[in-house]
Amino acid sequence: MSELFNKMVENHLSPLIVKGREFLPIVQGGMGVGVSAHRLAGTVASLGGVGTIASVDLRRHHPDLMETSRHADKDVVDQANLVALDREISLAREMSRGAGLIAVNIMRALSEYASHVRQACRSGADAIVMGAGLPLDLPNLVDEKPDIGLIPILSDARGVKLIIKKWARKARLPDAIVIEHPRYAAGHLGAAKIEDINDPRFDFENVLPEVQEFFRAEGIGEKEIPLILAGGINSHERMIELTEMGASAVQLGSAFAVTKEGDAAEGFKKVLLEAKPEEMIEFISVAGLPARAVRTPWLDNYLKFLPKLTAVAHKKPRCSVKFDCLSECGLRDGIAKIGQFCIDMQLAFALQGNKMKGLFFRGASSLPFGDQMCSVKELMEYMLTGVKPKIVQENR
């Protein structure tokens, strides 16, 4: 048993069990474009946790693939991203040395989500995590690897019930479910409208009992489908509260993004570390979902000119960067009520740490260590034990 597993047991926490394997009850959330790639996911898995690679536009971590696809047509870009995904999974598995779980987060809103699922299966991922839309057809896409773990991301009990009933007709149940609270999470949020974010139906204190009651009514065992809670979880104390309520694990995103092993540039981490919770802002993204990000100069400028942009919104003959990353894009499709910018381009600038041009997703809650950057191991140890790293204690 590893050092962190021993500390988990000492602190009366139970392992997360997925597909009959035991893991630390800590999940690293998937973050694109390129924010969670092999280095972060492989490190988390090597310590016994769940590491997650975000599949969208991973070619940006591979100069040779960017060189051949930068100005190419969609099919060349798509193929480059499949090659990049294969490389990232392989590298993460090497780093993990057989420990932990390597998951791939794939947004349902992607135009090529099905090919990303199939590539993840072929490349040896342990699980597929899917959000940004209801993954109703996910069980149909894993014929090549029927034993792969399937983990939908949902935000309320209604979504859980729908997925369970739809998947049951395909003789499949989720291997775990991430329940993400839109009031606190980063990036795309699981609410239809911004004003819905604060709806009490998303509160864990309401979702957990309702889901547990539904499971009992359906004859689903208490631990048969582990529930992983995400959004605003930034302390050992909160983790203990949630596990005592019935959660099998917690998921953290922004806190992992700013670790030393995070795959984004140091400038990216600096923006997230220095941002105050009150500087977070919600807006409607290109995919039509509410999103939460740091209020940077680029985002301020975009929101300032948004009324003018929506007034002239019109359907374009093609994606301006030939990528067509989303199945529905406000900018390309001329849909005035949703985002009027290229999300892939703005997230790519953020990956590089460009505050003037980038879109920096971050959760609404404070980070566990404030503006201090620590390692993945130090973060996971703190969540399991409540003991903060020495550098954080010294800088109180």
C-alpha cells in the first residue's frame, strides 16, 4: 500500500472503487485546451488517484503536429488531434507505472466527440468522462473496448435519472458519476441559463439524497455507482463532510491546474493563482452553455463589445480556423444568443499564459493554498489529511 493510501486509511476515508479497482478518492478534473494533458494526469495516477486528460485540441502540445495542421483543413486537424490523444494517453500510462486510473474527458459538445471516444478506447484509456451535454449515446461508442469505464458528468438528480434509464436500455450502467455544482465549477457549467446557477436543486445536500433514494428504488447498490462530487471543494474538511454524506470521491480542477506538474505555461498558473474569487465572471460561451472564467483584459473587452457583436451575428460559410471544433458554434453558425468568439483560439492563448488574449477558466471558490504553487502530491496529501505544505504554513 502506498504512502498516500496509508494516509487515506488513517483519516478514515475509503477508496474510490471503479471497475473493481481501488483508487484514492481524489479525481483530477479534465481541463482543455491542453491544461490537463499527460504530465498532470500521469502524475495524479502515479500516486494512486484518477488522472484525467482533456481530449480537445491536444495537438498544441506537439510542435510537429501543429506544424502540419496549423493552416490545414478540418480533416487534417482532426487527425492530428487523434494522434496527439494517442501520444498523451501513452505518455500518461508510462508516468503512472500501472498505478491509478487514466481517464479521458471528452466534451459531448465537440463535433468529433465520437472519434475521440473511439481513439481513447484504442489507445488504452481506463475510462471515458463526458460532460458539456448529455452523453446519451456513449455506451454505443465503446464497442472496441466494452470494459472501459464510463463516467458521465451531470449536475442534478434529474440528469442522473435520465442517464440511468437511457443507459439501462442498452444494458449498461455508469461506472461512476461526477456531480458538478455549477455555482462553483470552472469552465462550461451544467445549467441551461446563468440565472439557474444558484438553483438549490444543484446543492450537494439536495442532489445526494435524491440520487441515493432513486438508486434504492431502482435496486442499485449503495456503492454500485460511485458518486464523485465536483465544484468548490477546496479543503480536507469539506471533503470529509461530503464523504460522510455519501460521496465516494471528490474532483478538483483549478487546484490541480496550478500545481507544479500542471501542463499549462507558468503564465497560465500565475493568472489563476492571483485571481480573487470575486474576479470570476459568468457568461454564455460559444457552445451556448454558461461558463465561468477570470475577468481578464480580453474577457472585459469581449463583454464590452458583445451587444455589437450579437447585433451583426450571421452564419459563416466555414469556421475561421477550419477546425469546426464544436457541433454548434455561436460564432460560426451566427447564433446571436450564444458566444461570438473562437473558444479554441482564446483557450490556446490562455494555455500559453497570454493574459491579454486568453480565456482563463477557473472555479469560483478560493484555491486550497491561496496564491502558493505546490506539487500534485502536496495537494493530494492535504485533501486526505488536512496538513498543508510547509511553504504554505510559513507564508500564512
